Amino acid sequence: VASSYAIAFVVYAAFAVAAFRRFQSGVEGNVLRNYDPTNSVLIAWMGMGFSIAFTYPMVFTASREACVNLMNPVKQKIMSSPRLQDLMASPRFGSRLGRA
């Protein structure tokens, strides 16, 4: 893991130094804004858009699963409470659900 982080840091630092040398102190937050609007820059913008659009569902699904798994202990505690069991066993509760 440490070597992976070291390699990622070296690559990131190399790109940061190259961008600084290319644009000096006029670097925008998004490097693509520093280039003239040409077809190749448009393709790069579209690539970023596709990347965001098609990876968002994967990130969202993982986040949703993590939240659901965090809520399972709470759900089990609520469902095992004696008061809820009594409420669910009452005939009044069954009539609200269409069972009676």
C-alpha cells in the first residue's frame, strides 16, 4: 500500500510540476481552461463529462450500500423491541395494513 501511495504521489507531483512549468502562475483550477478552445480540448471536456456521468452511479451505489449496512443494527434493534412486537400483534395494526 505504501509503495502504491508513493508511486501515485510521484506521478501526481510530476504532472503538477509540468503544469506549473507550462502555465507558470496563471494556472486555472481546471487545466483545460488554460488551453484555447479547439477540437482536442472539446474532446477532453467531453471525456471528463462522460467519466463523471458513468462513474457516478458506481460511487452512489457503494455509498448507498454502506449507509444501508450502517443502518442494519438500528433496524434490528427497532424490530426486536417488545413494544413494536406488541403493536404489530394487535388487531388494530393488522386492519391498517389491509389484514383483518
